[in-house]
Amino acid sequence: MARIKISELPTITDPGIDQTQVFLVASDSTGATPVTRKISLSTIDISVSKSDANANSAGVYANGAFSAANSSGVYANGAFIQANAAYTLANVIPFAYSHANGSFVQANVAAGLGTQGITDAATALAFAGVSYNHANAAFTTANTPPSIANSAAIYANGAFDTANSGSSYANGAFIRANAASITANNANVFTALVSGNWNGSPPTTVNDAINRIAGLVYTLNSNLPIP
């Protein structure tokens, strides 16, 4: 058989040719000895189609990875917002603690004033008892012979003065007790430094402010009990 160069072979120009009947000659070197084999154009087309399919599949996976990355970005941004909110609350809570501590101090002062009021009331009661005894003695003396009527009058005047003194102590005790009540009421009053920090109207009592902040901390803590 005569040898023919590849360049001397006729060119296939018909696009409708049966590709299963057109072959390329290749050397198969997968074994120990190279073997000349043929491969049809249709087989090459199938391989190319599979490559296209694999490339499309890779594109789908790449799109999925991009979507997942975007989703991660959204979650990361949400986490950043939550962290900022937690930081803001961390700055607000010491402020609420200061108010609560101030209220505690005021309540202690009020308790002290109340105790002093009780002491003053007890003193007034003691003076009232002494006044009663003096009045009794004056009454007894007034019923004695006229020769000591002047002495009875003196005792009566003394009893009146002592009773007045007891009344003064009792009045002072009332004033202190009233002051203690006012201080105790004011201890729970809350005045917001910045009204805009609160959603809607700011709380008016320390207890209300602490409860609202505790509710927000509970929500930020994934509705779990506050540690």
C-alpha cells in the first residue's frame, strides 16, 4: 500500500455527513506498546457535550456558592447590628444601676427619718404621760383646802407647759415622718436624660425603667433567662 501524507488527504466539507462513519486515527499509548486506533467524530462530540454539561454544572455550583456567600454577609451584618445594640445596652444598664443605687440610698435616708420620727413620737408620748400625771396632781391639789390653791394653780400651769412641750415634740415627729414619706416617694421617680432613647414615652419610675431594659435584654438573649 502506498504511503499518503495527511496533507494529501481530501478534506470533508459536507456538514450533513454521518459523523459516526468519519474517524480520526490516534495512537493509544495506555498499554506497554502503542496501538493505532480510530475514534469517530460523534464520540468526540459526545465528550465535548459532557464537558459542556460539566462546565454548566460547575457554573450552577459557583452561583450557589455566591448566593451562600451573600447570605453569610447578611447574617454577619445582622450580627454586627445585634452587637451594637448589646454595646448600647451595656452602656445604658450601668446608668440604670446608678439610678437604682441612688433610689436605694434615698430609701435608706427615708427609713432613717422614719426611725427618728418614731423616736420623737415616743418622746412626745412620754412627755404626754408626764403631763397627764401633773394634771392629775393638779386636780388633786385643787380639791385640797383653799390654803394651797395657789400651789395647785402653779402645778396646773406646769402641767399645761409640759403638755405644750409634748405637743411640740409630737408635731416635730409628724413633720419628720411626712418628710420621710416624701423622700421615699421621690426615691422611685425616674427622669430620662434623653427622651429619644426610649421607644414612645420614657418611663416615669425606676422600677418601670429597669423592667423595660430587662425585657430588651431578655429579647437580645434569645428569650432566655437573663444571667
